[in-house]
Amino acid sequence: MAESIKDNCTLSNTSHRVQVIHDLTHEEEAEANSGEDSNRLDEDSVSEEVTNTKRPSRPGRFPSDVESISPCAQDFQSQNKLKEVSSSCHCIEEYFPVLNKLNLVLEENNRLKERLLGALRRVPESNGHFSPDGSNLLNIILECAQKNAGKKRKGWRYNDTLKEFCTIVFTLGGPQVYEILSRNLLLPAIPTCSRILYKHESIQGGVFRFKELKRIMTEKGYPTNKVILSEDGTVVTGRIQYDPKTNQVVGFCLPLQNGVPVQNSFPATSAKVIESYFCEGIVSTNAYVTMARPLASNSTPFCVALFGTDNRFSHHDVLSRWEWMNKEATKENIEIVAHSSDGDGKLLKAMVIKTFSSNPSRKWPWFQASLDASAKIMVQDTIYLLVKLKCKFLHASDIMPMGKHHIVSRGHIADLIENTSKGKHKLTASILTQKDKMNFRSAQNLCDTIVCEELACVAGSEATITFLNMMREFCSAFLDVTLNASQRISRVFKWLFFVRLWRKWIDDTDGYSLSHNFITSNSYTCMELNAHALILMVRKLRDAEEHNLFLPWLFSSQDCEDFFRKSRAMSPTHSTMVTFSILELQHKTRRTDFLSQSFSKLANDFEFPRLKKMYQHQNQQPHVSTVLPEDYEIEKLIEKALQDAIEEAVAFQIIVKPKSKSKSKFPVCPLGSDLSVTEENEEHFNDFDVDAETTEDSSEDYSDFNTFQDSNENTVNDVEEDLLVGCTGSLGLKNFDNVSISSSSPFVAVKDGNGKQCVIKKSSLIWLLSSGDTRISSDRLLRVQAAAVQHKRNDTVKNQKPFKEDTLLVGNWGCASLLFVIDLRLSLGFS
């Protein structure tokens, strides 16, 4: 009965409820009428019984027997009956006996009474509206529809919450999807959403937005002023465009001053100035992004800076830029606690210099960094590290010996896949091909505990199991939100000490080299940096009594990757364009900023499933103890980690004799002494080319730009006297001769090949001077591979030396044999 009453309380059963009440009221009315009416009703019932015996009981049908009653007579009787019933109808509220019957039912059924009373108590909380879970949007739309009733569509008004929600739908779904929803659900029009979206200013190239970051942190009420900065880049199309809002030519590499890009370096003041940029400027091949993440569990990343580059800058520029950003952030009362990247050679070298080159600790022999509380924490992306280790493990040409009788080999995985059911280890043969080197999911599957358990059945796989365990536990110390600080320290330093011992053994063993028989120096350096960063993280937050801010999974460069991923996905429906130019990325930043702020702002009013899932993942940490260990507790953890590492090494007969002068029992960290940070043969495979280390002469590419800009600041925008280079005849562009021009207007005056004066758009002039965009594949794998090939080609041309040898040497046989073949064919009479 409870379910039936619940069903009757819904709007879909309204007609049924009315019919039941009408039947009850009709019955009471019949009993109260006079005898004449009763006799008439009895006659009707008798005639109805007679009729039912002669025809099927289907309502609304006439009897099939024509002799019983004529159709005209029955129509007349029906009309009279309807008039009598309608004239005697009363309001439902007048029939109190019905309420008395309901009261009797409620008195007899206490469970039903409790449920109805509970439903009535919830009515005032929703202000009289029916508000089941997730219906807040429907209530808001209903309120706006009631206010707009009787008005023309142009006069409709909506509250700010609904407009912001609709702008989110418009941004994610595109104009085609939103247009359908707007017309059928009476939502705000597309121009309204566009105005809300464009209230958020797009970022300008080379501008660092620390003031905006401070404002957002204040609005969201983050409990701290500490932030983590991460840097990364992605390949762009290299398209040169005109930005009418700033009157700048966008797409060229911005010149650097002390590592900081100079903003507004390419003003579009005249046609000759614009033409000079194409002669002197360097087209940007990458977009470089700096993201800020407040150190809070519910924080969202914010794009601080974005500028175009060709990736030809040095680690000195990185160090200078970090120093400048720290000063600018301090002005806004923002504390930068850490820098993060994903293995870029220049940033990695800068991190090693900042971490290991100043006042190493004398307190702990196993810790080579400074324990200064004001020092910045340098972290490498853990996901990048895991993928890097996976690629070294699957590299077919190199072997990694672990002791005298064991090797780390991908062959053990191949045997497991071939001889064991896929349902046990969950691996496929495609994992050995490395077509997608940056696939993080495959790296997780490879080092899963199930795989290690199944590998125990493969002969000689002990070293491979140890290597996979090292990959999983070292990276989980940063990514697993269920671990406490002590567990993280134990895992990290157990495997760091083991890798130090393993590295020393390979270096001391004849026939082996660190470049071929050990993990890459890039990966090893990342492990050392992250281990030292973990200790600095614990001590810094513990001394500041901010234990709840110990969130090591936020110390990564995944914010940059997420920014690039959202920017590529932010394209209209049915569009396959996932690439962009510098200017297009700046415009997309406006949308990503809006979505990031609006999601967190409306999280309490609407359901955002993916955002909710992300917050649930981040908020798992409070279930773990957040008490950070003291120094003496850290020392005990390190002692235990060293013993565990030695046991692992002894199992493979890895025995390292300490140096005679060294009194420490801990394996030494080689950073700052014999470790080379950058390697020419290092494989880098992310979206941003990380191998291109700048040369001393690369800064000369920008040396004349500051002087050039100063000389053109006061350029008069009259008609150009000189013909544009390469222009012959008519330009073939629309002439806006009635438009007034100035240095800041979107129009410019030129002369075509016939000497005729023309006023054209600056964007048209840039299109005329451009030689074409760099085509970039929509497929991420092809895009990354093309960028890597282009970089290697540039390095080959840059480092190639002219051929000056006068004698024929071994290796030059190709030219000599070709000449011999040509002379032979000519002597035989062939052409």
C-alpha cells in the first residue's frame, strides 16, 4: 500500500487520483439525493444491464443491436446526463467524509502514517517545491520560466547561477548542442553565455598572473598561501596571427631577459614593421606553460604564464626565471614551496644545481641536499619516472645485470605472456612493442603485484621481479593516497639505497657500463631528487605545523599535461582539430580558467560527476594519519630501509666495498660529482622536446630584438613608401580606403606592386606574408614522433661540419664508386 500511495503522489497519476475522488463524491451525492433521483439512477442501471447483455462492455461504444435504441436518442440522453452532472459538481474540499476515511486508514496503518509525516516535514526545507536528488536545476528553470511568463523572449531574465551553469554546458558541448537545449528548455541564449565567458580575460604571452592567482586563492578560501609551480610545453602549429585586442603579432619566440620572456615584443605598428618580423623573427614551435597548484586537498590548478618558444634556452635561463618568479610571488604574499617538471634536460640540470650544490647536510651522511627551511623543493613527475623505467626495461638491445647470475630482462615477460593464461596476469603481447611509450596504464599493469606473483613461476626471473617491485613501490610512495609519511619514507629510501648499491656494482665491474647496463641517468637523477624532496617536504611542513598539507601526489607536472589535454579536447562537436597555435591556446586558456573556477563554485548546487570523483580521490588522505615524523624517527626509518636494501643486494651477490676514506655505512649519492645530467642518446618522448640543450650562440638569435623594438616604438603609420618585399602587381585583398588608421587600429596602409595605396587588415597582411603553418597530426603518437624527428634533424644540421678533406678516406667510398660507374657507362657508349 505504501508503494501505491507513493505512486499516487506523483504528477503522472494525477488523473487517476481525480477519478477515484470523483467516484467517491458521486457515491455520497447519490445517497443524499431524493427518491426521484434514486429511481432515475435505478432505471439507468437497469437499462445499462440490459445493454451490457447485448454488446461487449467497451466504454464509448454504441450497442450493435439497432432495435434496442437509436443513436440519436442515446446522444440526446448523454448530453442531458452530462449537463445534470456538471451542474451538481462541487469543490473537492467540501467532501469531508473522504478525509475522514483517509484518517481512518492512517490510524489503522502506523507505518504509512510515519512515512507521510516524514514527507511532510521535508516540504518546508525545499520551500514548497518538489526537490528530489539532482532536481535543483529543474527548480531553477521553473522559477525563471514563471518569472518570464507572458514576456517576449528578448525580455527574459535569468539568475546568475543558471547563466553560469549554462555557460559550462555551452563551453563543453559547443554551440550546436547548446542551441538545441536552449530552444527546448527555455535556457539563456548563446550571446548571453558568450558574454559571461568573455568576462574572463585571456592570458597574454609572457605575462605572469600572480595577482590573479592571489585573487582566486582568496575567493576560494584556501587555508594556505603555499603553491607548487610546474612547467612543461607542447608542440604548436607555428601559425603567425594578429591579436586585435593587444595589437600584437603572435606566434614568434619572445626574447628572454634573465630567463623571463619580454611581453609585447611584436607590436603591429606598421606594414614595414610587421614585414621585418617575418625577416628577423623566429617562429615558435612550442608553447611553454607554467601552472600553479595551491597546496590544498580541494585545490584546482591555475595557468600562471604561457609563451611561445623554440626550446633553445639554457638552464641558466631557468634558474634566473625561478628567481624572478619567487620575487614576484612574494609581492603578492604567495610562497612558492616547490618546482616540478617531467625530465626536461634543462630543468633537470637546474634542479640538481639548486638541490645539491649549496651547503649539503652534515647531519645525515645519506642526505646530500641542504636542510635549509627556506630552500625550494625540486620534484620530478612520478608518472614520467615510472614510464621512463618501463621503457628502459623493455628496451631490447640493452641488458641490465643484477649481480653475477641474474639479469633484468623483458624476455621473462614474453615467456609469461606466451605460456600463462591472460586471465592470470592481465598482460598482452602489445605491451612489448612500445608503440605508445608514454602509456602510463601499461606501466602500471606491467609492475602490478599479480604479474610479479606469476613471474615467480618463470625460471631466472628473480631480478626482473625485483626491478618491477622497485618501480611499483617507489612510485606508489608519491601516488598512493592511503600511505602515511613513514611508509612513504621507508619505501623510497629502501629502493634508493638498493639502486645506489646496484649502480656502484655495475660501475666497478669490468665489461659493464652505466650507459648501457643501468637505468638512464635521467631516471636515476629523478629518483635522487624525489627522495630528497620527500624528506624536505616532511621537515618543512612539520616545522610549520601544517601536517594536513602533506600531499605528495600534488608535487608533479601533471597539471600541465591536464591543461594541454583539456585544451586539445576543447573543440566543437564533430571536429577533429586538436592542434592549435599560440594565439588559439591563449584563447582556450580563457575557457579552461572559467571551467576550473565555475566547477568549484557550483559544486554545491549541481552534480558534476567527474569533479566529484576527483575530489573523492583527493579527499581519501584524511583517513590516514597526518602526523609527520620527527628527525629521530626519520633516522630509524632510514636505518631500517638500509638494512632492507642490503638484504635485497646480498640476495643477488651485489657486494660493494666502501671507499677507504669513507667512514659512512650508507651508499654515497654521486650527484654533483661524477653524474652527467644530460645525455645525447637519452630517449625523450613527451609532447615537449626535452633534449634541445641550447648552445652559447643561441642567445644571439634574440640579441638585436630589444634594440629593434626600441627603434620602432615611435613609428609613424603613414602610407609605406617602399614596396613590400616580393609583392608584384595588385595585392588581391579588400581595400578599406574609408577607414581611418592608427598605430593601434586593426588596419594598415600599404602600396601594392602598381603603386596604388591600399588600406587592408593587419591580419590579412600577416596571412599574405606567412609561408604556411606547420602541419601537426591529430594523433598524439604521430605528433610526438614528428617533433622528435624534427629536433634530431635540427641538431644534425646545427652540428654538421663542412667537408674539407683533400684525400679519400675509408667511409668516402660512395662518391668514388659512383664516379667510376659513370665513367664506365660513358666509355661503353651509354648515355
